[in-house]
Amino acid sequence: MIQISHSESEIQRSIIDYCTVKGALVFRMNSGHSGRHNVKLHPPGTPDLFVVKKPVAIWIEVKTAKGKVSEIQHEMHERLTELGQVVIVARSLDDVKGLI
């Protein structure tokens, strides 16, 4: 069996497309600083996606099969969980399918 390696952006796109087809609202959460004007967007460590479909809201950190969650991401995930939020690390669309 051939293992196909997908980039983080490919995995993210497949999750966004799937959730949208399922009727969910999907917010792509750019975090840290961006652009030449160094505009602060969301706090560093914020998961990549925020998906809302009644009755759930899920924060999704997208990683490749070998990708690692950074310390600042881990800390943000813990903080969100302490606030009662659901946070998952998705390494493929299959990680999301059972939740939306």
C-alpha cells in the first residue's frame, strides 16, 4: 500500500470543504503576526480552524502525519479546554468526519 503524504494546507482545505458541505460555519484562524504591517491577528497558538455546527463547536489544529504541536500551541489547547472548548489535532479529514 502506498502512503500518500499530504501537506498541512491540503489537509486543511479538505477539512474546510467537508465541513462547509456538511453545513458548518468554518473560520480560518490566522494567529501571531502577519504581513508587512506586522498586524496582530489571533493570539499565538490559536488552532487553525474554528468549526461551528449545532450542537458542537470545535477548534481544530491541523498537522501533517509527522507534524508536531508546538509548546505555545499545546498551552493554548489546554487553556481552551479549561474554558470548556473542544480542541482536536487533525492529521487527516478522517479525524474530523465523526465529529461534524
